[in-house]
Amino acid sequence: MILGLDDIPGGAGIVSFLIWLGLSGLFYLVCYQAALNVLDDVTKNSLLKIPAMLLAAVPSAGLMAILHYKFLVLFVIASIANHFRIQSLNKEGNKKFEGIEINKPLFYFASYVYLILVFLLADYFQSGEISKLLNR
């Protein structure tokens, strides 16, 4: 006889939690760290940062919707980490923005709009409303 996950008390729940934890790490690295840092490096203090962040939110939210990921906990963590990320961009040892005084309101606005839009779009995509629109 082979034991399955259902035979172990809490086995399926533990595996579900570990999958969620792995997805959280993946989305934190790809949709938060990589996306925001690359867009910041490319756009610097340009106002093109806002539309670039808005466009980048769509594939991030789509990926989360495809994998049925619930973004609320990661949204809170990313929102807090974003504050410290922007604060560290203007410090002395930062070589990326050396000699450039960053426009903090622009960086804050664009990055928080990105995070909020990813959260809202992922929720919208997962709600099934988009499939109703596409089937008309």
C-alpha cells in the first residue's frame, strides 16, 4: 500500500502552502524586483516611467491570473519593500543613479500605481469577467 497526501494529516494543505510560497517568491522576484528595477534603470527620471509601469502591470497580472495566485499578502509586502527600495536609490553608494537626483514623487507614484494596477487586474482577470467579455 502506498500512502498519498490525503493519508497524511494536513498533507494536501502543506503542499498547497508550499506551492503558494514558491509562487510568492517567483512573483516577488519577477513581477516586483526585476520589473520595477529594470523600468527604473531604463526610464530614470523621465515621465515615460508612468506609462511604462502601466503597460508592465498587464502581463504581470495576467501571469498571476493564469496561475490563480492570490496577490493580497504579496501586495502588502511589496508595498512596504517599495518604500525602502526608493529610499535606497538616492543613497551615496548607489552606482545606478550616480550623479542623478531622483524625482522621488515620480518614483513613488509610478511604482505604487504599478502595484495597485497589478493587484486590481489580477483580481479582475481571476473573477472571470474578462472571459464573459471575450465570449460576446
